[in-house]
Amino acid sequence: MEYVTLNNGIKMPILGYGVYQVSNEECERCVMDAISVGYRSIDTAQAYGNEEAVGNAIRKCNVPREELFITTKVWISNAGYEKAKASLLESLRKLQTEYIDLVLIHQPFNDYYGTYRAMEEAYKEGWIRAIGVSNFYPDRFIDLCRFVEVKPAMNQVETHVFQQQKAAHQYMEKYSVQHESWGPFAEGRKDFFTNPILTEIGKKHGKTAAQTALRFLIQSDVVVIPKSTHKERMIQNMDVFDFVLDEADMQKIQALDEEKSLFFSHYDPATVEMLTGLVR
């Protein structure tokens, strides 16, 4: 495993396991499988509805808690200082742990400044080890960075070979904030797993298109949290530290960037209405 060091000095695995769209019923088994094959970073969220399952796996896995890195996120309907503080304590209870390694604001809507104050308070009290944001585009990201006491340690945004977030990455570097990818496989869109460039480069290294895509992000200093419910795929997704893409490989993959989302835009009013209407 390789690690990144967050801006407050905490080390985090550069590759973790994400549980988005993993049902609560299946999630405990999946996280246990992931930990058993070597994952130590687990990414969940209040909105995923599976924090309790992640907590069960943490409790049962026989890996010391200090060896695990657990991330969760505060949902829009829990925004604002009081609500966020209560929801963070609820997440702590569901995760069955004395502390959470990283907490992110899930979406840049509602009173996210109030949410961030609650997170800053928990950070200062020591039961959250690092705080950050998710889905913050450069404009809101810069605004937040300029007006908070504790600089965010992380910004988790849609990032894959078709949406590489090069401009956003530059701003994260400028403010010493770690870039993390959600959707590193673009959820299979645009025939991701059979993409000829990824397949060709992968073949050269004896790897799959998926492994090649993960390696590209890792070499671009992006934390990745691929999801799979299949143990053999979990193992494959971790097997990306025994090869290096050369400059020609990197340039070919960089050329795949379309610089737009394959999912939604936070600047689209219909998307904002949809997201802010979801209660979790």
C-alpha cells in the first residue's frame, strides 16, 4: 500500500474501499471481505444507509482500530451546526467506534458553513481526526478554504479518465488539500472497461483496463476508493502497486479527458432541486 499525508500530518491509504450503493444487508460481508484481502481505508456516508454495517465489520474484523481509516459524510438534510453535530454523534454510534478518521460535507448545499463549524469543533475535541468536503467545485471550494479556521484536508469529487478534474486539482494543490476520486471507473459508462487505450496500455503491463485506470489516478496523486461486491475484483483493484505507467502511457490517458461530468452538474438547477430534496 502507498499512503498520502493529509495537511494535518495524518497518513491515509491512497487506495481504499467505497461502499456507495452497497445495501446495508450486503455491506457488512463486503467490508469484511475487503479488510480480509488488505484494504484498510473504508469510505461510507450517512446517505448510503450502511454506516451500521460498516460498524459491524469494524467490530468483527479482528484488525486493530488504529490500523483502519474510516471516512463518512454529512448529508444535506443534516446541514447546519446543531443538526450536523447530532448527525455526527449518530454516525459515531452507528460506526461503533470512538473516533472517525475523516468526515466530509457530502454536497455543497444548505448551511454547509454551520456543518463545517460542527466538524471543526469535533476535530478540536479529537473524535474526528480530519475534516473535508465532497463535490465542491473550485468556486465554492476556494470560498470555504478562505473563511474557515481548519483548512479542509480533502475534497472528494467525480474523477476518472474521462473527467480528470485538472483545473480543480490545481486549486486543491494550491490550498494543500488532497484530491480524492469518487467513481474512478465512471460506473462503467462509455464502455470504460473495454476502452481501447486503457486496454492497450494495460496489456503492456499485464493488467486490466480497470487496474490501469486506478494506477493512472494514483500516479496523478489522487486517492481512489473503488467499489466492488466481488472478492476477486477487490483483490484485482488492490493489485496496482507493482507497475508504473511511463510518461507516454500517462499522456495517452490524459488525452481521454473530456473535462465534463458523466453524471450531473451542481450548476444545473434540476440537479440541485433533486439533491436538496433528498432526505437521509
